[in-house]
Amino acid sequence: MTDKRYFPPELLNAFLTGLKPTVKQTIIGNSINGLPIHQLQLGSGTIKVLMWSQMHGNETTTTKALVDFIPWLLEANQASLLNTFSFFIIPQLNPDGAKAYTRENANGIDLNRDAQKQTEPESKALSTQFRKIQPDFALNLHGQRTIYGAGKQGNAASLSFLAPAADNERSLTPAREHAMKAIAAIYRALEDDLPQGIGRYDDSFNPNCVGDAFTQAGTPTILFEAGHYPNDYQREISRKFIFKSFKALFLHLYHTDKETEVTDYFRIPENTKNFVDIIVSLVTIEDQGNLYKNQQLAVQYREELKEGVIEFVPAYHCFGSPLTLKAHRYIEATNLNLSFTFSQDELIKNPEFYKLFSIIN
Ligand SMILES: [Zn+2]
């Protein structure tokens, strides 16, 4: 299996080395462990766009999409975009987390909860750029787990978006409205590719989240979440959809004639936590001397970095008869002896389970 999920600083460096000199590269700070935080600048337009990815180190798909987007922008026929926009791109805000494949930085801090306190050097680097650039648009690029569906009835949320609130009342401030209309344009461009596969995040206000803080400061901000597409654990398909979303967004902002409405944004189904990776049916489960027959067992992968490769370790999630959850994969245990003791460790250690649930792609 080729690992495409892991995107450590070395891969970013290889990409940066190959870039044309027309891309201005600066180091805007250093991580806790002393790794440089890079920023790229492209274009000379008056509309300033600030984009940052891998604020959560294990969310690599949007970084991979930037690796596709930047060379595309530099193609000769994209001159109109480069004359309209100035792009400030931080492809990997959390290099320590990217290296260790963790959400948090090396201090164990979630940088997307550090917008007010700003205790971490990575948070300071971002907010300094935000103040310096004063962007007209901000893109907060993330990846989401496989647990989300696009609405209760929908498919897996392969993409999700949010125009973060700027206050507790979730008011439609001008900045927020602008972001909502832009998301509606992305949705329109991608809904045929991903029918019932695009979700909208819950918009409760949390000023510790960077997107909320930036919207509060008056900058239209969009949260992008690359999610799961069927059988795409390497996230190479959602990578393409994120790339397409970027193109759709900037073409929309460029061609201001194609208007969208705030109501179009609210038509996007809300993200629901209703998926697991696998549901196995007809399982016998033994729990402290009690035998449960004909059960459905939900299994959720745990992503672990082992020798430079992301392994998907099957882990017990829950069981029931029947479960109300949906799964990305269903297995019937009819001809398999799948009785096991109800404990997460037991499941992980059981070689038969491991073989059955390991991803082959
Ligand atoms: Zn994230």
C-alpha cells in the first residue's frame, strides 16, 4: 500500500524547492521544536487572500490540494486570477504535528482553540500575518474524520464547510454573509459530483477558534473540511474535490456576476455524526460471562503513524441489535467465527479481526 495520507515537513520542503522563483517564500515563525513555518506569496491583485493548512498536523488532504492548486495558479492562463488576487499561503502551520501525525502541536495544544490566548508560537505566527496582511478573505483548511454524514439521510460528508459565527447570536454580519455566499457558490459547483456528500458545520460561536475570531474581526472566513469518500482512506479523491472547491471559489469571487444567496448556504445539509468505518453483523459477543448473539459490531479505525506510514488500526466502537449508525463498509459474519470478548484491546489484538478489517488499497 502506498501511503498518501502522511504529509510531513520533508514532503513540503521537496515541493517548496521545486517552486518557481516568482513565488515569494518567507519563514513567518518557528514551531516549538524549531521547524520553520513557511508562507508563500503569489499574485499581485488587490484582493488579499490568506490560506493556511495543517493547523492540525494530521489533517493533510488540504495541504495535498494546495500542492495541486499552486502550480495550477502559476499556469499562464490563470494570469487573470493572479492579477486579481494576492495569495498568502501557509501550507503547514503546525510542522511538529505534521511530523508526528498529531492534531495538536508539540506542546499538546490544539491551535484551533488558541485564537484568544495565543500561547503557542504557531498561533502567534498566524495572527501576526493576519494583522499584517489584513486579508479580504481567509481560508481555514482542515480535514475531518470518517464519522460525519451530510445530513441524517445523506452519504458520507466528503466535504464540509462553515461560515463561522462572529457572535453568540450567530448574526449575519457582512463578513459572515460574504463567506456564506461564497460557500454556496462552491456547493453549486460541486453538488453534482458529490450528491448528498457535502455538509455544513454547526455554527455555534467559539471565539477560541480561529475562524470565529477572524470573522469577528470582519474578515470573511471559510472553514474547509476534507472528508471521507467511499474507499478513499488515502484521501486522494477528496484532495481532488478540495482542489476543485478552490477553483470554484476563486472563479466565483472573480466573476461577481454569478450571485448566490445566503439561503443557498442554509440548503446545505448539516453535518451529522452518524457514520462508522465498518459494521459487522451476526456477531456473537461475550461480555463478562454474558453472551449476546446476532449483534452488530461497529468498528472505527484509529490512525497511527508507524515507521513513516499511517496505519489504520481497527478498534472497537460499540455494539447493538440493530445499530442506528451507518457504515462505510458492511460485513456479514455468517461463516466466520467472530465471537469475542467485549473489549477494545481484545479486538485490536485478535489477528483474525485485524486481517478482516485491515484496509487493502
Ligand atoms: Zn482540523
